[in-house]
Amino acid sequence: MNDFGQIEEQNNKSNELLNAFDPEKFLYILRKSILYIVAFLIVGASAAYLYVRYTKPVFESSSVIKLDFESEARELGLSQGMKSVDINEISGEIEILKSKLFMSKVVDAVGMDVSYHYYGTYLTDERYTNSPFEVFYDKKSFGYYDRKIDLEITGENTFELLWNGEKQTYTFGDQVQTSAFTCRIVKTSNFSFPEVEGKYYFVVNSNEALIKYFQNTVSVQPENFNARTIRISIVDYNKYKAQDLLTAIDTLYLDYTKQAKNQAIEQKLTFLESQMSETEQRIQEFERYFENFIIENRTVNLQADLQQTIVELEHLDSTYFELKRKQSQLNMLSRDLENESGVIFSGIYEGLPPYLSDYMQSYLQLREEYLIKKGQYQANTQVMQRITQQLSLQRAELKQALTTYQDRLKGRIAQVDAGRKRLEKNFLRLPAQDTEYSKNRRLYSLQEEFLQSLRKTKMELEITRAGTVTNFVILSPASLPGAPIKPQPKLIYVIGIVAALFISVVFVLIRYLLHNQISSLKELESLIDVPVLGTVPHYSTEKLPLTKMVIKANSKSAMSESLRTIRTNMEFLNGTNDTRLITITSTISGEGKTFVAVNLGAIIALSNQKVCIVDLDMRKPKVHLAFQDEASPSGMSTLLIGKSKLEETIRKTDHENLDYIPAGPNPPNPSELILNTEYDQLLSQLKDRYDLVILDTPPVGLVTDAVLSMKKSDLQLYVIRSEYSKRSFVKSLENLKRINQFSNLTVIFNSVKAGGKGYGYGYGYGYGYGYGYYEESK
């Protein structure tokens, strides 16, 4: 496989590892986020508490009504039972209850034109029946509707009124005169100063606002179609107000239904009363005539020879007037049929032929059904269109039958009238008084019969009206709400906690996805093919403010043991005498290469080997800081240019076998100095003097100085810092090994936190957290 194939394979491997889910890493992020999760839970619970605490509770009062369209008059055999309520009729009743017309009647009845509110610390409270003051105003002249008017009770008899930015002091009972309205505010029985002292506001509500309020708060829903029940409910911040308003709605619905059902009957009764009044007046006129006739003529007996003629004439007159009455009734019936809104009562079609009476009975029943449904459905509904068509057909058939019967009646009237005229000629010789008396007597009898017929019809209608009952029964009256329907504390707390948990999960996932540092030894080994020589434990910032040597003689610390392990692994890797020159580097500054170099040199020196640490990081020297020395004027930079000698630059340390050479003054061209032959000669001299030489080189991810030194060394140590080094840094390591063919390149995993999983955050011994080379000095 060529080099490009190896590179592609390595990149694919790295991408697979980057995309793989690491449970240990996720649990580590989760443990690091515990405080945030607790904070989120506290915030969620606090938000839920504040919402429950400072949200006005909403109460709901409800009642259940059973629809029952029946009439008790059916028991008397005077009317038929109304049709059973079906789904369409229930829907019609629901629409009536929700209609603006019905709501306007409720507004007129409940007397909620002024609402009173008290300003609390955080919320406002409506004083439904316990307001300490009451507002009186003239509805005709008042024009400041649906706006808040602030009022502050300041004394036993005084208050301040604030509106439109103006404040004025008034006395209770006096007239309040402003440029916008005039009213009078008086104290109520709930006024008890100073308990009622505080800020209030009142609103004079318009009818439109109140209708809108009812339409928004009243809900009408079918409860059970089979049982023909509906549920009426209303929501409000005041539970007593909700109950009272719903009670008013139920009561008004009772009256509204009765009025709607009796409207047709009332129209018929009005017509009958007017006819009866006119007939009674005519009868009274006839009675006064008879009294005067008897007084003037002192007799009521007619001549014996005219008895037979009179009997015949009376019969003809009776027949004639009966026919004329029928003709009048038929004419009136024809006019009523032409005028669809006309009132037709049962007395009109008495005495008609059976077939015509049946036509009339069917038409009246169909028209009664039309009037009932007209109040329940809109004109453009299918139900109304169907019954209107049926009514038109029935009316046309009835008109045709009436026309035929009227023609026959006219012929009969003409015959009777001709007979009357013949008999009346016989009375020309009779006294005028006798003729007039007989005629009035006949008319009087006819009026009495007609009056009795009207009274009978009126009695039937009154019995029907008395038997009419409402079309519903209240199964459950308006209830007084107990607990509010919202906010529901348990639900709100559950929502708050669930929201906090959701945010916590999202937060942890985001931290997991954004966490690009190498965190564990297992993760490191899965990313690289280079062997790991060992791990260095984590030290806290308080313990190591700067890079320094922490190894002491006979130390049993975790740091000492881990470095001894690395020393032992080095011996197994190359043998005791094969390793003379070691380079230590990293990808960027801050990964702990100087710390490892200093303390690894110290642990090896404790094994009676002479060790020299050379600071080749001439751009940012740090080795002298580890030994708490000042920056030296001589060092590697002066050695490589020949200004200093080796003996002058070697510094002794507290450890007997450990020396170091500082970097010296910062040169402008460190890379060129390392390329000189003097550098190779210097390394040869150091190998002759010491058992082991450790080169602390610059980071390979920033400059190329380290690569030159690594090629001359026996063992290359690459430092990767836990929770600091990026996962992408392994590419630099793999490229370094592949390009330069380093066979002894190994990795030291630095700042591993105790706990067995290799997770840590860094020991912070003076390095910054940036990626730039010069970040280490911060």
C-alpha cells in the first residue's frame, strides 16, 4: 500500500473513532455537569413555584341540563306532544345559548356594568361583592367605557381619583366631575377604614365588552346525546362570581325558552281578544236597541199571519249569514294564506267540509312545526329549506281547494239571497218597526253564536299555554368551584422539573459533542498506534503554581511511582545501556513536556545515574524555573554560537546526579543553531559526561526544531495531556512517526486524574490553556 493509501486509511480510522459514542466519556461529562443539572432543577422548580404563586387562579362553575320538549296539555288531549329532541335540536339549543342575542339578555339581567378591583403587591383582585365603594353614573351621558379608573382610599371619607394622568381628591358621596365623565362614588357596608385603605381601580363596562366577556368565558358542550343533556360552564378568577353568573344564565334560559315557545300562542290570543271585544260591543248595541223597542212599543209579539213568513225568513237569514260568515272566514283565511305571518286559529275552519278541514288541519300542523324550527335553525339550513318547500306545496293545495269551495259558496249565497229578497217584499206592508226588530233579533243571535265560538277557541289556547313547560330540566345546578382548574400546582411542578431535566440532557449532550479533548487512557490508545510508555498523575493548580520538580528522595507519592514505572518501561524498551539521549516534545505548549522532563530526569538520577536536562526550547525556556533559578546569561544559545563553554553553562541541582543546561538568551534563529555542527559536538560531549541526556524540545506542532533533535536521539517521548490535548493532535503524532520513521517514538499521558478511568482536568502548573506557542508564558 502506498503512502497516500496509508494516509486515507488513517484518516478514516480517526473519523470513525471521533464519531463513536464513548459511554465512559459521557458519564464523565455527566459527573462534571452535576452542579449544572442541580442548578437547572432548582431553576425549573423555582420557576414553577413562582408561576403557581403569582398566577391568578381560574375557577370553573358548571351545570348540566336535560332537554325535554314536551307539553302537559297532551295529557288533556288538547295538543300533541312535541317531537323528541335529536342531535340537530340539541345543536340548535347550544347555538341559542352561545348567541349574541341571548348573551345580551344575560348582560341586561346580571348588572355587571361596573367591576371593582384591588391592587395587591403582585396581583390584582376583583372585589365582586365586597367592594368598599360603589360607583353611580348616568348611562345616557357617561362616555368613558372599558378603561381603568384608578382610585386610592386615603381616609375615612376621602379618596384620590387618578385618570388620564390627572389626580384629584374627592369626598365619598360627592359628585365627581371630570372632563370625560361624571359620577358619584359612595361607601358600601364593606367599608371599614383603615382595613380598606389602598389602591383600587374600577371599570365601567360597555354592553359590547360584557357580551364579549361572556362569549369568551361561557362554554356550552353536549354532555350525552343519548340522554339529551348539555353542560354549561363558565370560567372566572372569582369562584362566587362564576357561580352567580351561571345561575343567571340557567334562569334566563328558562324564561327565554318559555317565551319562545308561547310566542305563537300569544299572537293568536291577541287576535281572538280583539275579535271578542268587537263582538261584545255589537251585542251590547243590540241589547240597548231591544230595551228601547220594548219601552217604546210595549210589546214584543208579532202578527199571527206573519209568523210563517217570519219563520221562513229567519231560516233564510240564518242560512244567508252563516254562509256569509263562512265566506268571510274563507276570505280571511285566504288573506292569511297570502300573508305567511298571519295568525290562523282553529275556529276559522269549523263547519268546513271534511276534506277541506283535513287540508286545513295538515297545513296548521306543518306551519306550527315550521315556526318551531324557525326559532332553532338558520334560514339557509337544509332543515329549513325542506320544511319551507313542504309548507309552500301545502299552501298551494289549500288555496286551490279554498278557491273551489268559495265558488260553490258564492252560488249558494246567491240562491239564498234571492229567496230572502222574495220574502222581504212581503214585509213591505208591515210596520217598519216590526221589520227592524226582527232583523236585529236575527243579527243578535248570530253575534252571540260567534262570540261563543271565539270564547271556546280562546279557552283552548289558554289551556295549551298553561300546559306549556320549559324544554329543559336542570340536573345539576351551578356549582361553587372548590379547587381552581388552573394553574394546577402538580402539573406545573412536573412541567418545570421535566423541562429542567430536558435542558440538562441537552446541555450534557452539547458538552459531550463539544468535548474534543482526549480524556482517558483507553480513548488515547484507541486513537494512536504508538505505544504508551506510561501515565503521569494529575496535580492541582494550588500545589503547582509553576513548572517545578516535585520528585524527592525516597518519595512514595503517586507522582514518584508513576515516573518510576516510566523509567522501568524505558529500560524494557531499549535496555539499560542503549538509551543515552532522550527527546521530550508535545504538539503545543501547555501539555507538560518540561514538567515531565524535569521530574523524569530526577527520578532517573535517584537511581545513581548521571542525568543532564538540556533546555532546547530557546523561544520559551522553562527548565530553570523548575529548579527555582533565575534566567542565565549563558546557556544553549551561547554554547552553540561559541560564546560560552560547556562547564560555564552546566547548572547543578539539589539532586546529586542531576544537572541541567538552561536555554540562555533568546536567539533570533533557534532552528539554524541546531543545524550547526557545534550542536552535534555538544551532544557527543554530553553523552561522554552523563549516563542520560534529556532534551526538552519545543512543541512539534508549532516549530520544527524538535524534529531535528528527535532524529539524533535514542528514544522519543511525546507528551499528551489529559483533558487538554485535542483529539486532532494524534494526527500530528501519527504523521511524525510515519514521515520520520521513528521506531522508538512513545507517548506519555500526562495529568491523568485518579479514579481508574484516566479522566482529569489538568494540574495547572503554570501553563495556559491556549493553543499558541507563546500562551505558556501567561
